[in-house]
Amino acid sequence: MITDELENELRSVFARSAESIAIPQQARRRLLQRDYHPKTVNRRLAAGLAAAAIAAAGIAVPLTAGGGSQPATAGPVMRLASYTFRLPAGYKLAAATSPPCHAFVVTALPASLVPPHGPVAQNPPHDAGMKAAASASGGCILAVLAPPYTPTTAMPDPEAPAAAHPVRVGRYHGAIIHSRIFVTDIRNRRQAARHGITPGWSSFTQLYVQLPAGGGKMRDLVIGAKQLSDSALIQIAANGLSS
Amino acid sequence: MQRVTGTASKRRFEAFAADAADALFRTGCLMTGDAGEAEDLVQETFIQVARRWHRVAAMDHPVAYARRILINLALDGARRRSRQRAELEPHGGQPELADESAARALQAIDDLAEFRWALARLPPRERAVLVLRYWADLPVAEVAATLGCSAGTVKSTASRGAARLAQILTKNQPPAGQPTTPASSREGTP
């Protein structure tokens, strides 16, 4: 049995030795400049639930509204974790993988990642999951809580794009950004066609709200809108977070 | 959306890599005694972490997970090298130094490069146990889980490794002309 004295000496000499090792600047640059292509989806989970895989990566929420700004408190209620969001009139709760929401979630993945069958029910993708609602005019709301993270001074919110503008969402900090995406790409065009999705550009607004997750960590509620004003979107989020 | 997903995830990975690079490099140096090899280990570790980033990002301690990968890569590399080497250094036999003498030998270290040179002479598994237990300061159970062995094995390996380390420091000196710092980096600075 190793004695306490020897253990203490070992700790001391290891600490001193490690302190004397500095990573050379050029080596550090070489290591950090390389593009490691971090994977954003779990291939097994992606089998059958593309939306959930996107949720795990903390993807934003496209919302295709019926047109123009709408009252934020006239429609159905969407529950996400312990939060309750009142949606605009004309929306009905729907599966994220059903039309029209699937246009955003299925096309975000290469076809090879989405086989026709998958044990989705046995593999819940995320504790909070993803919620969706759709309107008869083809609108869609997808709501997701991103995984917890530890904010740093350099990166207070790693989920939100750097170009997002800070906003206040009730008593929480948030960031909002207007994005334009191509809803399908060359790799999954065949799959998109199978689901009746026409490739094309789509503009939407994303809202990231930083929520405390305990233990010094934060997590983002990510929500967005198309053809919905920033203020209406923020109101939906703020009302839901204060409920 | 794919672009948006990739951007957020990539930024999180980059932040992780920037945070973890120093600690992983130091662990790599302690495991190999060579800055170039340490850099290769850190790079391979980042590659492997990136492959599993969708899971690693949600972990409480992604750096600990990365360190585990690095240690196992270092052990794999050591095994490969030892298979390739024609002449193996004699690692067999039990070290003779008692704990008290070993502690004295460690206390007497004033050249940390000499310590790293001696550490590099240990069998890889003993080195890994000492690095994880006394540099990473992991509990015995966690070292055992990382290396896939029992807690008893960790304790006995740590004891044997510490004694052997002290014995090397007491009886041997680095050969003349052999670098005693973690080998020169690729740009030629120590």
C-alpha cells in the first residue's frame, strides 16, 4: 500500500513538472486551426427522427406562419419541459417529422442518415425533446431546448450565432437573428422529393433564450419564426417562460 | 438549417478544443516524454472527440472524456512500438525501493526534466496510472474505469510504478547527449 507521504510527493512533483510544460504556440495553432468536422447528429438516433437529432445539436426553430404578424396568444398551447407557450391562432400541435415541419428537419440531414425505419421510441433523443405545431397554410413551429453548456467570457452563448443581436426576453437574456437557408441540398434531394419538399430558399427568424440549467450551466431555448415580427416572437417566448 | 446546425456545433467544439488543448498536451507530454508525440496524440484525440461530438457536447466533463481517449491512444501507441522494437528495455522484476526511500528520491528532484525522463522509462501502464492518479488527480475507481482494470490493480500498479520511478531516479541518469526536456517541439523550441 502506497503511503500518504509518497502520494503527496508524487502529486507535488507531477504538478511542478506539468506546470513546466508549455504548449508551443505553433503547435497550438496547428492543433486549433485544423477543421475536425465535429459531428452534429447521432447516427442511430437519426434513424427515423431527424428532428430529434437536430434538437440534440441545438438547432434553431423555423416557423412558417400563415402570413404577417399574428396575435401571440390566440392559438393552442405547446408544452416544452416545464414551459407553456401559447401559439398564434391557426396552429395545431403536430409531430416534428410530419408535414410541413419535416421540410426543415429531414432536409437538414444527408439521406444516408435517415433510413426508413428506426427505434425512435426506444431512444428518446433528448430529455426535453422537440415540439412542433403546424398551420393549415403550411406554417410550422418547432421548439427545442439545446443541451446545457458552461458559458465562458469568450463565448457566453455557444448556441447562438455570432451575428445574432442581443435582446431581452422577459427576465432572460436572448439573441435574435434573421437567417436564410436552403431547405434541401443536393445530398438529400431524392429524399426531399419523396416527402414532397421543393428545394428552395427560405427566410426565418431565430430566437435564442439563455435559461439557467443548474451547476453554473446554461441552456438555450431556441425558437424562431417566418413572417412573424420579432416582437411577436419574443412575446410568445417571454409569456411562455414566465408561465 | 444544416449550415446553422453546423456553425453552432463547430463553435462549441472550437471552444472545447481551445480550453482542452493545454491540459491534453501536458498529459501527452507526461505520457510520452515527447512534445511531437504529444501534439500527435492531442490531434488524434480531437479527431476522435469530433467524431462523437453530438454525444460529447452534452457531457458534464468533456475534457475528462478527451483525456481518457488520449491516455488510451498513448497506451495503444506504446503497445505498438513495443511490438515493433527488437530490443525491449528490461521492465520486469519488482522494484526494490521502499516507500520511504521513494518519497525521499522524489523530494530530492530539482530537475523536472530528469523526472520526465525517468517517467518515460516506466512501462506505459504504470506511467498511465501515475499520470491519471497524481497529475489528473482522479480517484482510484475512476483510474480503474479509464484503464479497464480493478481498483486493486490500480493501487498495486501505482505503488510499483512509484517505487520503480524512484529507483530509476536514484540509480540512473539520462545518457549524455539525450534531451532531458520533453523532446524538442517541431518548431525547434523546447
